[in-house]
Amino acid sequence: MAKSVLTPQAADFPRWYQDVVAKAEMADNGPVRGTMVIRPYGYSIWERMQREMDDRIKAAGAKNAYFPLFIPESYLTREAEHVEGFSPELAVVTHAGGKDLEEPVVVRPTSETVIGEFMAKWINSYRDLPLLLNQWANVVRWELRPRVFLRTSEFLWQEGHTAHATKKDAAEYAARIHRDAYEDFMVNILAMPVIRGRKTKAERFAGAINTLALEAMMRDGKALQMGTSHELGQNFANAFGIKYLSAEGQQETCWTASWGTSTRMIGGLIMTHGDDNGLRIPPPLAPIQALVMVVKDGDGVSEAARTLTDELLAAGVRAELDDRTDTAFGRRAVDAELKGIPIRIEVGPRDIAEGKVTLARRIAGGKEPVALGEATALVQRALDDDHQALYDEALAFRDAKTVDVTTIDEAREAAQTGFARIPWATLGVEGEKKLAEAAITVRCLVRPDGEIPESDDEEGAIAVVARAY
Amino acid sequence: MAKSVLTPQAADFPRWYQDVVAKAEMADNGPVRGTMVIRPYGYSIWERMQREMDDRIKAAGAKNAYFPLFIPESYLTREAEHVEGFSPELAVVTHAGGKDLEEPVVVRPTSETVIGEFMAKWINSYRDLPLLLNQWANVVRWELRPRVFLRTSEFLWQEGHTAHATKKDAAEYAARIHRDAYEDFMVNILAMPVIRGRKTKAERFAGAINTLALEAMMRDGKALQMGTSHELGQNFANAFGIKYLSAEGQQETCWTASWGTSTRMIGGLIMTHGDDNGLRIPPPLAPIQALVMVVKDGDGVSEAARTLTDELLAAGVRAELDDRTDTAFGRRAVDAELKGIPIRIEVGPRDIAEGKVTLARRIAGGKEPVALGEATALVQRALDDDHQALYDEALAFRDAKTVDVTTIDEAREAAQTGFARIPWATLGVEGEKKLAEAAITVRCLVRPDGEIPESDDEEGAIAVVARAY
């Protein structure tokens, strides 16, 4: 491959990220500070992520609905911690329809409040529970230090909101989404290893009694929170009057939960699998899995390339023909690498004369001539292997950069390059504050066996600490 | 069926509409004036509409992208007609992140301006054309007289935005989307007859040189605009500098087009097919096509119902089992009628003993016992017939309420109950103004053969006039 068009990761990781987002045509910055434009290639990846996540959410029994963008300011103030957490980030509409509004409305930063209001209307009896809702929407949180996909003033997400009869039901459902929808999606679609744990009190969602998180390691050793599920206790149910008549005829207060994943995951995908030549997109997610490239036209090359593309499509491979021979082949090949297309099949006159094509693999690396008649089967096998290879590579990278430590100083040191694991009994709330001074946070608490502790104080709980996005 | 729970259409059509939207659990009014909550049943219909429309848009070569919700106020003022048209409806954010903003930002009422800005960045040469973009998003237009789905301060839609090398290319693409995506979707999925025509100058989109519309007749004889495609000429290309280098090496200005359909179509669907018992959902759109209802449990009824449901699902029918026998059967049946589920299959102990079930058809009407073994095949046939029946009924209704007239007075008279067709040469701009005093508008201009005139002044053009939503 020719000289890279990207800043190398080792030289300047944030610059590499900016470069690859721009050169792979994933996104642009929007004209209003902190907003982004998701370009067609980036959006086609998001669409596939949405479809896969939506299938999992529906399989867990939740139904999609849509709630308004605008929320009365007074709703937010009903849950004290919630408004305190979100106030600094709110965008407020004060003028509409040619007039100043009597009550300003906020642009939703999240929808617990407005959905709480309607849960209270829709739930009457225990027969209406659980109420399992999900929404795909844009939300706004004004960002002082925006970074495309990772931290933007407007982002796209899904937010699930559920109401249950008991604390146990709410906790189980939040954990179920976390495992069966979120973790399953991240592993099997994004090819990303994730740590499932619980947030410390300091890191919880504003208004939650428990927050579960999925944390991934980026290639600069920093952590990225990929998704969260919150047990909201009865905080929002009390604030909005979400009650039900039990089978025994008693008025009871519901227990609610909420959970979300966003376009931020695209940033995580880029920073987990990308390399100095560009993106590497896991095959289940790739809009184009195999690009059939006409190197040079003539001698039946275009016809052979088209036939092969059709054969791949018929075999269920998302294949596309690139016959733009008015653009230099080298430039097209670099572009395909930048975009992380898993497989390129280069079709040229000399190869075709010998009944061959060249298979170039973005993930496994390397180029090799293969018989035209075997190309489709080889592509299918390569796509299967590539997904596992990406996952294994990311897992090995994370393991190599994760250290078990026993003191706060060691934790601070280790977090400069990766994750540190330290007993929560050693760290504690005070140690957490000390690390915060060095911009290091407790990403989550886990059990020694990798499962999620029942409480912050559970004996043996380990804190995973890191610098984070 | 028991006494209807809805206000009859003939008694009070707007009240019937409100009733059916509420009772079928389609939507609620949001807490901020003019906003709406789309409930899970309504949203499941919208999801299916999105999927079908999206497939057609992609088949026409457009790609999805996402542009920001917030637009700098200064963008809107760059196209004079555009800002004049939208100013009274804008919602403005003046305060964000705890501070007053230096430049207020508007919440997008439509995205021609911000997309124009990025088209100018992305288009360099004729090779980049046509640029065919589409976006699924929420938009905000402050409404003084809101009505759920039909006219809401926030609504969901798709907006296509395309840039072309020539006026002819732009016109042809706008017409192609109008016919191959929009009309095809409305006829084959919504089962709605639509009139394809061009808007008069008075009714055009703010900033367009030509607007094509699709107009449908509601069951109260009023018109509903279901979708529009606009030729924007070089108005936005000039305002935002959308230029390209031609094959001959000349700098040229692009020609742009835009086109949109929205959640308003759900209102159109309801008011086209609904009757005094509730909704009637065309089978291609119905989230549940066949509801298998356990009338009363016992004697293997539940097992038989479950087996039949599985058989229907295996045959590709969207079937659902209703075994909520703790709710009265009558109430469940009324609910299924309200929701417009095309087919109910009632399974009771006496029927099952005779190897039968009862087929109740929402669209064709009537109930009949059928052999259990034949039920699946009969359901499949019924679903096919139902779609055509709904379309035919709506077309016959529209034809019966459409009158050819030769004077403005006759047009005014006929528009009290339906559509009037009057030669544009007779009506003209002056006649259009007179009708406007009686709240009657020219919905569109058509040729005698039903095709779209090339210009407002084309000889023989007929104006279709009506009261409208």
C-alpha cells in the first residue's frame, strides 16, 4: 500500500481519529458548535447497527414509540438529582411561532420525565405491567469539548424506558437488556470485547439507584462507555405518579428502569478496530463486505467482474462493483482501505486471462491470487474468520494493557497506558476522588469472576480504573 | 358488533377522528402545545411505512444521511422566499449550556439550507453528480391549530435532497421519486388512490420553482396533501454556492430538488379507510394481520389456537395469539376492530369440537365458520383481496364525490362535499383568490388524461379544487 494518508496512531491518536473520520467520509462537523453531519457511509453503518440492536430490543419484548422533542422545563425539576445532573447541558427554546413562550421548553437531553408522565396515564393495573418501551431519537446535551461521535451536542440513540411491579423485576429487566441486547450486540456485531460492571455512586446516572455499564478499551488505552442500563428505583415513579392497582386491590408505586446506546458506539468501533490505513469494519456490520474492483478495463474484465459480483450477491454477500476506471486504481484501493471494506477482489486483464482474480483482505492482511471459480466460497470463509479475528485482536490488546494493582499509586501509573484493576476495598470513595484529580475514573466495579456485584460494597469487588472518553 | 364506542363519522367527523386516534391507541397529545406522542401501535404502523418507503427511496438510488437539528439563523435568511415562508413557524433556541447564545439557532423546519451548505462542500466535479441524499428526522413547525398526525408542531418525516447538473435532470428525478417511490407506496402499501399534479404558484413550497403534489380525498370529502416533490431551480444552489466543474472544465451551478413525506400520512390512512367501528389497516401495513383469539379456554382451545398461530406465522402471515381470557371476549373483539386488524380468527370450545374456527373479516365484513385445516389458506386469500377492496372502495368514494364544473360558483358549491374539477383557464389566479375566501384551495393542476402539466399555463390544464387539511 502507498504512503498512508492518515496521521499514524502512535504519533497522535486524536489526530488520527479526526483524519480517519474525515477521509473515510464518516462524518463532518455541523455549523452549530458541537453538532455533526453523519455522511452516507457513516450513516449506512449506523443503519445496520440500528437494525441489529432493534431486533434484540424487540426480542426482549420492548416496543418502539415516539415521545416529543420538547419537554416543559417544569418536568425536569420534579426529580431533584435528575435536574441537577442535566441543567448545565440543556438547550432551551424561549421563542416560537413568532412569540416569546410563556413557559420555556427544553430540548430533551433524555426522556425519563416525559415518558414518566405518560406511563402514569397508561398504567392502571398490574395487568399493564411490565410496560416495556423504547424510542429511537435525537437528544441534545450542550458540549463544551465536543468530539465527533464521542461527545456531540446532538446525538442519535435508542432509549428504553420500562415500568415494573417490583424492584426485582426492574433490576432483572435492566440486567437482561444489558446482557442479551447490548453485550450480545457489541460482541457479535461490533466484534468488541466489553466489561460488564456497575458504576460507583459517583458515576451513576442522575436519578438512578444503580447504573450498569459496558466499558471498552480503545487503541490508545483509554476507556469508552458503550452503553448503560439504569435502575431508577421509585424516584421517577414518585415524581410522576406512576402507580398500579395490584392483584390484591392495593395502590402500589412502580419501579422503573432506563437504558441507552448511541452513535457514540460508532466512535468506539473506529477506535477499537481502526489502524494506520483506516477503518476496519466487522463483516456483520459492513455496508460493503466485498468490493469487486475492475483494475483496468478490456479483454472481458468488466464482464467477469460483474458476473462475480452477481455471484457474490446471490450467495448472500453484500458485494459491490467498482468499475470507475476513470479514477486511478491506486486511489480507489486506498479509499477501500480507508473505509475498512473487509475484502477487495481485484480483477485485471492479466489475471482474467489466467482464470484468476486477486483477493486482498483488509483484516487478515495480505493479497493472493485465487481461481475465479473459487472466489465466492473463499470470500464467505474469509468473512467468517475476519469477525473472530477482529474480536480476538481487540481482546488480546485489552488484556495486554490491563494490570492488576494493589495501591492507588500503581493504579494511577497503570491508567496512563491502559486499565488498572484494584480492589474496591483498597480504593474506596476517597481513592476514587484522588484518581479523579489525575482525570482517572472508576469505569465500573466487577466481581473477580467478571460478573456484576450486587452492591458497591460487595466483598471482593474490583474497580476497573482508566482514563476515559 | 356491540354499540360503537366512537362518535359516528356522519355525526361529527373531526370528533370521530379524535376518538379513533385515542381509542385505537395510536397517539396522544404531548405536554407542549401541538406536539404528539406516537404510541406503540401507531408507531408500529409508522415503522412499516418507513421500511417500505425507505426501500423505494434506496431503489431510486438515494442514500440516507443525517444533518443537525440546529441550524444557524443566518442560513435561513440566505434564500429570501424560503425564510419568508418559514419565519412564522420557527422555534428558536436562545439559551444553551447555561448561557445565552451569541447567534440564536433555529430548530430545523426543513433542511434545504444546512444540506445546501454541505452539498457545496462535497460537490466538486460533474463526477459527483447527481448527489442523491435522504434523511429520516424530526422537524418543527410551530402550529397554531394543531391536530394529531395532520398538523403537529413536531413531526417525523423523510426529506430527500438532490443536486443535479441540469434543470432537466433535477425535474426528472423529482418526478421519478414522486411516481416510483411516493405514488407506488401510497397505492400498493396504503391502498390509497392519489391525484398526481402540480401546485399553482400560490401553493408552491417556499423557494421552489415547481412543486408536484399527491392529493387524496378523506371520507369527509376534504383533501389531504400526502407528499410533495420540489424543483428548487438554482435558488438554493446560488444561495449556498453549490457548483461543479463540468466535463468541459467550466464552473457551473447545480440544480437542486427536494421531496418529503411525513407522519401526516398516518392521518391520511385513518381518514381514508376508517369507519364507525374504528381503523381499517391495509394488510401490507398491518402490524397484526390475523389475530387468533381464544374465546374461552378449556377443551384444548388454547393449544389449537397456538398451533394455528404458528401455522399462520410459518405461512408468512403476521399472526398473533390473543389468549387474555381474563379480559371479556367482547371487549377484546371491539379492541381488534378499533385497531383495524384485518382478520380475527375466533377459537371456542364448541367450534373446536366440530373442527372449526370462526373467521371475522374487518374489511370485507362478516363472520363465517371455516374448517380448521383450511383456515391458513383462507386467511392468505382474504388478505390479498382486502387490500384491493380497500383501494377500490376509496377510489369509488372519491369518484362519486368529484364533479366537473365550468364556473367558479359551481366549484365553490361542489367543494363543500368533495372535489371540483374546473379548467384552469376559467379559474385562473383571480378565481383562485376568490375560492380562498371560502377556504377552498387549488389542490393541484392536472391534464385531462391525469398526467402532470409542464407549466401552470399549459392549455387544457384542469384545477382540482377542494377544502383541505
